Amino acid sequence: MGANDAAYGALIPYLERYYHLSYTVISLVFLTPFVGYSSAALLNNAMHMKFGQRGIAFIGPLSHLIAYTVIALHPPYPVLIIIFALAGFGNGIEDGAWNAWIGNMANANEILGFLHGFYGLGAVIAPLAATTMVVNDRLPWYTFYYLMIGGAALELLLSTHAFWRSTGAAFLAAHPRTSASSGPRMKEAIASAPAARTTWLCSLFLLLYVGVEVTLGGWIVTFMMSVRHGAPFSAGMVETGFWLGITLGRVVLGFVTPRVGEKLAIAVYLPIAMGLQLLFWLVPQFYVGAVAVSLQGFFLGPLFPAAVVAATKLLPKHLHVSAVGFASAFGGGGAAVFPFAVGAIAQAKGVQVLQPIVLAMLAAAWACWMALPKIGRKRD
């Protein structure tokens, strides 16, 4: 999943040249996965109830495998952007399912830190591998997806084996309804007070957070080459540094956050990230920007796991899959909408618009977080 999201940024300059496209048109590679994420947000709970985690463990990796196989064939651009929606669907259902599952465990912050740390590890490896293959080895951009095909095949085998006994019946037995509501659980999570407030605030927070993460990761290479005049390989390494910061932040701060408290910790991490974003924006030096964006990644890292833990503490257990699945998949839409918006605006104003847009998104995410209710212990 991390390699899937981080590959876009490293490959965008080469997709532009290969297909001879503008910023706006090339940005569609970010937008079309939103269709997949939206579908995942709506279907996640129903898939759990019918197929259980076994269904997620099979359908998610299969979606990846099909998508990467088609991309590796470097089809015409309209086909390429459509197939990215399938990859988005695979990411969306897995994102919601595994976050909800681990978010309900003991020591969820620490374990989610490792889960998201491995997402970050994939995001570190992808731009490094893609940049090395395209710049140093002078291979076509699509050869990177040969590696992704192998990874998706392995994912399909391992995850299906691991969750083979986790059927729909097993899921229903482990998550009985604990409220008086008799309607669909998804409707209760997103349309019935007081659960809806928490679900929507977490969803908007994750939409903005993931938007920041993938907008920076997606456009940083182009920005560092076009605005800071870096060499292609050096610019690719800046993206690697950003994702490495996220990975380390998720693992290291994953142990700090529960001791400070999720509400306070994120209320502190976000202003630090905003300060680093200002430094990145206002000091026009390549190496200052590279260091600032890496440190920014470090403080952004624990935000997603903390939001999942907050949702599981604020909501009853029978709504965890519905609410966390919806919030995770809805938030994943930020990986599509905001990078596309930056590309569309950059076509008219230049890629330097990246900086003020990211700063505004961080401020909006902080406001959403502060609007959440007081976070206590997990609810049964």
C-alpha cells in the first residue's frame, strides 16, 4: 500500500514525458483512485459482514495484482487512469479493515505505529527503487510495476492464508450490536448522533492528513526539480527522506503518543509540522527544504494511527469497522483530490503553489482534531 501511494510522486516527471501531458492531465493519476476509495468506504462494512476478513484479505490484494499487471503493460493514458481506480479500491478496503482490526487491540497506538511504519517503509522503498531504475539504469517507468506485481502476488498468498478462518460468521459473532439501533451499522456510524460527529470529524481529519501526506510525497520531486533546481536523483531522494521521516515518526512517536494522550499529542505535533512547512516554503535552499520536509514527515507520521485509536475510544465496538473503515477510506480520498487540485492549480500558477496549500490543509486538520470530544478509554 505504501509503495503504491509513493510511486506516483517519483514517476510523475517520467509519465509527463512518456505521454506528453500537462500538469492538469497528469494529475488525473491522483484523482481516479478516489473512485476506488469512495467505493471501499461504502462497501467495507457489508464486505466484512458477508465475507469477513478473509474476503478483504483476498479481494484487496487481487485488486492490486490486476491493476499492476495492466499498468506494467503501459496502456494508453485513459486506460491507465481508469485502472488506478482499481488500485485505489484495493488500498481503501485494506486500509479500513486492518486499521479497525488493530485499533481495537490492546496497545493499539504502538501496534498501529508498526503497521503504518511498514506502510512508510514501502513508501521509502518505492521512490528509491523507481528513481534508481528510471534515472540510473535508464529503464522505462513501467518496469517498476514488475516489482509491484511480485509484491501483490506475495500479498495475495500470505494475507489469504493468514485470514482464511476469519469468515463473515466469525466477524458477526465477534462484533454483536451493543446499541438499541436496529438499522444498518454504517448508517448508525455516519448518520446517527452522537456517533456521526466522531465519524465525520475523524473522516475529515484523515482526508486532510492523507491529502497532505500524498500531496507532498506526490509533488515534492517535481517541486525540487522545477523550483529548487535539484538534479533528478537528488530530488527523488528528498521524497525518500520524507517517507523515511513518516516511517520513523510512526514507530518512535507511536510509543510517545499514548503516554501523553492522543488529543494533546496531535495538538502539539501539527503546529510543529506547520512550522517546518513554513521553513520549507520561506527558505529557498535545496538542502534546507530536504531536511525540513524529512522532519515534517517525522511529526506527521503518528497522526493516522492516533485518529484510528481516538475513533475506537469514542465509539462502541460494533461501530468500529463501519466508522474506522469509512473514515480510513474517506480519508484515503485525500490522496486523490488534493494532489489533483495542486496539479490543476500548478498548471496555471506553477508548482510553487504546493507550499501554501499544504500549510492551509495542516491548519484545517488541526481545527478538526481540536473539535473532537474528550478522549477517554475504549468503549465496549
